[in-house]
Amino acid sequence: SFNEYKLNFKKSKEACLNYIQEAVLQKQWKRAAEFLTSYAEALEKDFSKGSSCPSEIIWRIGTEILCHHPHSSMREFSSFIEQMKTLAVKRYLKVCLEHSFHLLCNGMIDEASQNLSLAVSWRFGEQSILQAKEMKLIQAYEGLLDYYRWSKQKNVLLERGEDEYEDLSVEREMHSYFRKAALNLKEIIQVPGVWDIFVKCYVDLLEFYGDNEEARQVLKEYAYNSKFPSNPNAHVYLYQFLKRHGESKKSLISVLKILHDLVPSHELMIDFNTMLQKSKKRRNRRLGLEVIFAVLDYAGWKENMKAWSCLARQVKQIVSSEKDLDWIKQVWDCRKDWWPAFHFSHYLAKRNWQENESLSYEKALVAGILLGKDCKYFRYVSKQGCKAQVKRFRTLKKFVHKHSPIYLRTSG
Amino acid sequence: QAEVMFVPHCGGTGESWEPADAAAVPLLPPNTSCSIPQVVPQDILYHSFLRRKLSMDKPGPLLDFTKQLSHFFVDHPEDAFGSLGQLLHKNFHLGDSRVKKEVRDNTIRVTALMEEINRLEARRGCPWKRLICCLRWFAHLSRDWLFEVPLGLLGDSVHEELQLQWTRLLFDDRLTGGALAWLPPEDGARVGRLVYPGGEAMNRLYFQEVVLDKLPRARGSPAEFELNGRIQQVATARSDGEDFVGIRSDYHCGVWRVPGRAGAAPAPLQVIHTRVPASCLTVSPHLPGELTVCTQGGSIYLWNVETGLQRLRHDPQTMFFRDHSPWRWSDFTAHPRVLSFADRTGLQCLDARAPERCHFDLFKVGEEARCQQGERVMLPIYLGKAHPSQHLVATQFSVYVVDERLPLVPVLKWLHMMKAPPLFAQLSPGDAGRSHKLLLGASPTQEMLLLQYQGERRGGQSACQLVGHPQKLHSISSCLEHFQTQLPHHHHLLQQRLGAPAAGMAAVLKKDRQQESLLVFQLSEAGDVFYQRLTHEVAQPPAPDSRDEATAAPGSSPLFEDPASSPLLLGSKEEEEEDAGRPAAMEEAELSQERCASPKPSPVASSKATALRYRRWLKGLSEHCRDPPRHSYPPTRGQKRLFTRKELQTLVGDSALHRQAQQKMRQAMLEGGRIQHWDLPDSQTSAVPQPPEPEQDTDTLSTRLTAAWAGDWNRWWEKRSSFYKAQRQRALQERRRRQKRGRRWQGLSASFTSSLTYQSELSELSGTDPPPSPVLPGAGSPPRHSPPPSLELDEGLLSSQSLHSRGIPKERRKTLRDYLGLQAEGPPEPLEFPLSQDSQLCIPSSQSQRSSASQTRRKRPRMGF
């Protein structure tokens, strides 16, 4: 009966897909290709109008197989993709985009660009409206490729030097690339999303032509617009831009402060800390202490020499001056129940001493001040240091013993 | 300036890891104490043709909870009716004798009721059946008071439990995380520990030392702990040089500490009890003795061995949108005080110091991650060993890598196409510049996938990308073909055993001088541990894959030409009728495994050592199988009422002998054993019954079988054939006489002899005499698939009653009937019967069945088919 036929057909289709999956996952590309051909052939015989043609499956698997098949060529790949484009109007632009990616990964930038511009001019009634999102992306990538061409031309011109700078045609070409790229890139970065690469390229273009105001505006929008997903890179780009243009310390600090709130473990926090420590304002120095403590909360920084020496320096400074001890008390209060186990255990003392003597020195200093001279970490490291006749460990011991009353005040 | 380079996000060049073994290899001896079979849909679903009728009204599965209830009543009568039975036993009369007149008013004769029930049972499924009045009356009367537990309450509970079992059959999320863990050795050593559950109910925790030689092997006997529930998850983390092992069972969580040095004994630290089942337990990689626990009610706790439990949040609702699943999960993040908290809709990070105020969304099922419709979080894990701020989120469709610093937008997404949702994940981090190896595992299908990804390097500009090609690893069930050939039912048992859902996995990266290998351990729900090795092959110039060449058939469409595949495709249809309720994915997985195992050649011939392991494992399993667990039923009341004391006393004959027998019986009952033989001192009759003397008039089948058993089957045949010759002549004469009378010949079904006559006529027609000594394949034993049907087919062969009495399960009766009916329907065209020896044995049966089947068909309307 027809129903039975349909059921059997469905079953064999599923079985065939299973075969393909098995083969693909075991890297048997030829086997997979054969299965795929029979799958496609079987679909041609599908007279049941109920289900739509699983063209996406064929497209995805076919691309995957053709990418790895030992006998496939770029030409075959392209012709397959062309077939897929006509087969699935609903995802025409997606197919185009992925095809361009494939071309780009194989170094065929011109073909990819051609492909993209063809896709941009594609019109298919309602379908082109439904795929507006993909269209924007395609335009953005077109802009990106134009940007690369532009920067190539730029490098050519810069290499030629002053005397040949008069080459107008090259320059004109470069400017036309700029215009196209700027137009397309500007479009995409107004849509909320993570567009790091496009923003960077666009800002580079603007900076080259001296439009710093626009660049700053773009970066600020990208970092501060609440419609965009929270993205630490946006703040980093803004900070780098401001730093390039010699902005005031104050504005740099305000950018980094927001980054600190978002991602306390960011690499830039070390720069931020040094910047704050150099600041004359007490409030900033205090923030600096908080920043470096927050950095060391994170497992990724646990054995970072730079961070520990920053902290040790600042703590030492505060303790020697015997001013602002309440700062230490405050940041220490919410950490004293877990930092000892996290940073200053006996096991870590042994390991740090074996692996990195300087690290253990910095950590021992901090431990000695925060936990007192009886702390396991400090005792172990100072004992080992004195045994090894290293001078700085002896001064460290003296320093901590001298300031041991501070421990009572900060821990109390 | 450097030329611009584009790198694919997925599928760049990765490392090549090739399987070193042809299939998974057993690591430890089988968990012989586990003999409880898995619950299958047939156990709890209605499987009669009534199902179709009933499911018209209510879509979805129909739970057969009356079956469970009746099992309970029969198996535990003491618990079901104990006290009232005791009170009322005077008012029930058991036995065949009539009720005495004086007590007839307040006594019920149970035997009559039983007869009615049996009659009812025989007509089960008949829509026109009517309850017999006295049964209905009894049911009405006793419904309220007879049961120890009120029937409604009991029914509700049973139904609830069945529903639970059914949802677990569809998807069991209690196993999330997996119950197998590897405790790596201290640097340089080769002895690590494997932590896994075992025992009858998977309630024993084992710490087994494993030596990582060329082949991993267990060393010594494992440290063992007996726990108070089935172990669902084993979680570990190492901090401060010690391993902390968290064990989750439904209502208890415990933590063990295992010192890093080899040989040190694991020490239990603390146990907590939860009122609702716990769904997650993870161990902190940052602080020793710290864990997080989630319960199904929506609570998350931070558990410190020293300071105790701290509840961070309690919210029965899901986070981002409404989802019915009570499953919750949590893990640690880069910050030791910040925990991730997940339900099916997404992930949040919350600060343990101020859980109400400080939290942010890490992953949401929705637009940001471009999730599909119906996509749900299955397993989130913290990838701290690879990158301090990255997490993996696995859904039933995809895997995502998310970064705490860039929340909500995944940095990597990949469609994994696994048939079942991944419940286990293992990370084995790569060194600088190397890819991280990520293993994903699913439970019911035993699938395992190996992915490689390259994380963003610290300070570097490279983005997170999937490299290499996702690779499928061996499942436990794929090693079936590497075992020795088994008897069919042993083979089936073995297949079932190996096909048990996966319960956990663990991975070890091992470096031996130049050779790197990845060891993957797998645990099945039956408690067996298997392993497989993958060796790293340093990149070579791409050569044509020899394996690929070998399998590439010259034909264009291997699917339809492959002889191995097509019969199975057909076979699957039949299977479906039997177990329609089974999840399709499971069936497919099995099928595909079966199918795909055959055409591809094994990559590496399994070495002697692994062959030995298979053999040993099988030996361990079969030794256990031969001695099935003895069930001891508690003595039930009532048997003695069958006979009164007086009746029993009169039966006593020879008193000394009798007493001895009684004593022996009692002793056997006390020991729970059985009486092998009586060996009474003055036994006139021998203990072993003599085979009955073959009588002259006994049926031919039994004589033939007896002859075959004795070994002189040939002689029997000769005797028979000479006997037939005479008989045939007689029959021919008879026939001629009948033809003369002008009556139609109708004696096909009369007897075996007449049909054999018919057959010998045929052989006469074709001109070949029946060979004097036919040598049949397997003459000694009847063919397995078609046992020679009994020749004394009575009319009732196909009636429900007789099928029932033959022990044929209800659900198969219809199949059998249909099958027999089909056989009978074929018109008897004599010339089409193959004239081989086999057919001579087959024909009589089909002939005689034909008549009875036609009678059954006549019966049908009355039976309600």
C-alpha cells in the first residue's frame, strides 16, 4: 500500500543518512560520497509531496564531503555549490556566503569577492526581503574584502615613497575601494552584534583619512550602546584608540574602569593598576589596590608573576607608610575566608618554591603581611629562602616581622 | 606586510588520532553481580491490540499499570492482603470439596471464583466479555477493605512510578555527568586510579588502581565502599595535590579524599542527605573540599567540607522561559567564588558571596546563540583546564563554547548530530599550540565523539576554532563480533549486556617517549568497564586512505547492493511490530551499528592480548550466567487449607518412610534448596524415572525423537519406510475403493500417515525413491526455528487457552495465529513442494495445521477477533 511504501521509504532514507554520518565520522569520504549520491537518487524517486526536499542536508553533507574527498577539485566544488544555490532559493544567500568563505580559506580572494558581488545583486521577489540579514552580512564581507584591497594599495603607495606618490590611477582606485568599504562596513556596525573585525577595519579607514571624530563616535557607540551585547573588546579598542591619540589619563582611566567592572580579569588590568598607582589621587590608588586584588581572584592569574609583584609592591608601600591600612582591611575582609586556601596553602608554597622562586618571594611577602608571620606559606618560603642563603628572603623576613602588628590590625 | 590569511572556524587541520584497537576492549572483569535486566518499554506499556483502540481516545503511551499491580498482589500477597486475610481466612473455603451446610452462609468458595477468573483470563481482550455476576459482586464487596493499602492509593503510586519509569526510558537525566572518573597519577608515575560504581544495584564504589602500560591493566584489588543508593555520578577534581571525589546518588551525596601518592587509601570525608533528589554534584578545582550540589527542586548549594552547606538560591521556576524539567546543574568558574548555575533554558553565573545581587547571564537558549526550536541545555561543563574562562554547553543538537568575559554570544558553535543528547563530556587539554581534545558521550546509544578545538591563546589574537575532524569512537556494543561464537541464547544475552546504556566515560592522555595515546574508558549501566586507545599520528603528507579504497565498491550505490544491508532493512520491519513502543533512536542505533560493523574491515587486527581479554571477560560472564540467582519466596499462607489436617493424616501410609521424607523436605525448605533425589534406604522404585517404554501405539513424533535420542534414527527410518510401503498400498486400495464410491477425497487432515502417503505418491510421480538413509542437517535435534509441531493437533491449538497453557505469551499469540493462518491459506499445490528430505518432514505439519487453522478462522467472530 502507499502508506507502507512511504514508511519504508522513510526508513531507508533514515538508514542512508545514518550510513553517511557513520562514514563521515570515520573519515571514509568516498564511501560517504557514494551514499550521498544514492541518497539524492532516492530522493528523486520520492513521489510523496508531504515532506520538503531536504536540500539543506545535501548541501551541508555535500560540502563537507567535497572539502575532504581526495579526488575533489575546486571546480567540482563550485559546480556543486551552483546546483545547491538553484536548488534552495530559501537559503541562497547563506550558500553564497559559505561558498565565499570556502574560497577565502583557499586563498581565492578575487573569486570570493566576485561571488559576493553577484550575491548582492541577487533578486528573487520576497525571498530577497526575507534574507535581508544575510544580505547585510554579505555586504559587510564585501566591505571587508574591499578594505583588504585598499590596504594592499595603501602599502604599495607607501612603499613607492614620496616621488611616485603622484600615481593618480592607483590612488584613485584606492579611494574607490575606501568608499565602497566604508559604506558597507558602516552599514553592518549599526546592527547590534559582535562585529570586532568590521569595527577595526572601519576605524582604520577613518583614521587613515583623519576622520578621528567619526572613529571615536563609532567606537563609543560600539562600546556603550546597551543594545549591543557586552563585549570587552569594544572597550579595549576604544582604549587603544584613545591611547593612540594621546588622550588624557582621566579618560583612559574611565574607559578602563568600565572594562574592570565588566571583566575584572582582563589583561589590561595590570596596565590599569600601574596607571592608578602612579596617580596622585588617593581614590585612584585605592581603586588600584582593588583592581589588583580582583585580578588575583581569578584562577587564570594564580601564578602570574607580574600581578603578584604589582600587589606586593603596593602592599609594601602601604604598610611602610602605615597609612591607608583600612584599604587593605577592606579588600581583605571578603577574601580572608578563601584566599589562604586558594593562594597560600602549604602545598602551593612547596610547589611555587620549586617552580618559581621569585613568585614565591612576592607571594610570601603578601602572605606575611595579610596573614601574619605564622602563616604556613610565609614560614615555609622564608625558611627555604634563608636556607638557600638568598639575601632578599632575609630582608623579607625582617620586614614582615617588623610589621607584624599590622596583621593584627587588618585581620581584626 | 604579511598577506591576509583566512582560517576556517570549523574543520581546519587538526591532529590525527587513529584507533589502535578494532573495538572497545574489556578492562575489568564483568560486573557479575549485576543481573537485573534493564527496564524495557514492553514491561510497562500495554501491548495488546486493545492498545490501538484505547489510544484513539488518549494519545501517548498507555502504561500497563494493572499488570504491575497484579504482579504485586501475586508476588507479595502478605503485604497486599496480610491482615485481612488472616482475619477472614475462616470465611474463605479453598479446595474442591463442597462447603458444609452449617457454614455456607458466611463462607465463600474461592475455587469457584478462581475458575471464573481463569475463564475470564482466557477471554481477555474480548470486547463482548461480561463480568460474571459473582465476581463482580465479590469485587464490589471487597474493594474497600480487602487491601492492606487502599487500592486507589496503591494504584496512584504505582501509576506514578510507572510514569516515572517511562519518562526515564525516554530520557534519563540522572546519569548526567557520568559515573566514571579517572584520577591521574602524580607526575611521571604510571599508576592512576579509576573510580566507578559496581555491584548488583550499582551501589558499591570502587577505587581501582590501573597501570598504564602498553595496554592498561588493573593492579591489585580495588578499594570498595558500600553505599546507600545507586551511584549516579562520580565527579572529581584535583586541588592541592589531592583528589577529591564527589559521589551523587539520588538522595545522598558524599565526598572522598584520595591522596595523590600511589597506594594511599581513599578516605570518606562527609555525606549529606537531600530531601529531593540531587541532580548535580561538582567538585571545585580551586579550593580543596569544596563542592556544589543542585537539587531537583531548583536549589543550589555550595558545600564546603569544613563549613558545611550554604544555600545560594532556591527557585522552582526555570530562568529564562518556562520549562517543565526539574533538572539543575552547576559548576565552577574562573573565579572560585562565582558558580555557574544551569537549567534547561540556560546558564547564569552567580557570586556565592552575594548570590541575590551579583549574577549575570552566561548562556541563554535563544536568538543570541541562534538556537533551534526546542533546543535545551543538556550538559554544561567548565573547561578550566583548557582556558580559565571558557565553558562548554552541550544541547541535544549542538555544542557551544562560551566565554565568561563575552557572555551570551558563544565563541564556538557546532552541530554534533548525535542520535541521543550528550550526557557526558571529558576534556583533555593540549599543551601550548596543541588542540584540546573534547569527548562527548551519549547514554542510550553509547555514542562517543572526539572533537578537537583550539582555544584562544592568552594574549594571542587567534579565535577559538574547531580543528580537525570530529571522529566517532567505538561503542561497547561494537565489540560483540570480537567475542567467540556463542550459542544463540548466550549470544543474545551477551548482546543485551553489551548494549546496556553507557553510564560514564573518562579519558587519559598518555605520553610514552615519542608515542602519544589517548585512553578512553567507558562504563556501561551494567557496571562493565571497557577501554579503547587512540594513537596520535604525527602529520604526514596526505596519502590516499587505503581503508577508503578498500571499501569503495565498484558499484554506484552500495546501499542497495550491499548484501549485508538489505536483509536487515527488511528485518527491521518485523521487529517493529513486536516492540512498537521502543524509542526509535535506540532501535536505529542498534541497527546501524549492526549494519555498519560488517562492511568495513577492522583497522587493526586485534592482537593476542586483547583477544585473551575478550575470552576472559566472556568466561567471567558465562560462569555467572550458568548459576541464576535463586529467588526465595517467603512462605505464603493458605496451602494447608487445601487439605484439612484429617485429610492429610489419612494419607500417611508407611510411617517411617514418610517421616523420613517429611524431614528431608523440611530440611530442603529450610535451606531453600531442592531435593535432588530421595535415595531412601529401601527403595523399591529407582530414584531416576526410567524412560517410558515405547508403546506400540504412541505417536510417531515421540518414537522418532526417542530413536534419534538413542542414536539409531536410521533404523527407525528404514522401519518406517517399509511400514509405509505396506501402509501406502493399503491406502491406495482404500482410495480406489472410495473413488469407486464416488465420494470426494477429504482425508488430508486425517492423520500423519495419510499425508505421508500423499507425499510418497509425489515421489513416485517424480520418479525418485525416498533415499534409504536420509542424513539431515542436525538430525539429532529439531531445527531451531521451526520445531516439529506436535502431530496431535487438536482443534484448540490456536485458541487462547491452549496457547496460554503452552506458555506462549499473550502478545505473541496473535502473531502465531496469523503465521499459522498464513501457512494454511496457501493452496496445496503438490508440485510446488520441493522434493527434498526436509519437505517430507514439513509437509505433514502444514497439512494438518491447515485443517485446524481453518477451524480457528471459523471460530473467530465468536472470539471477537
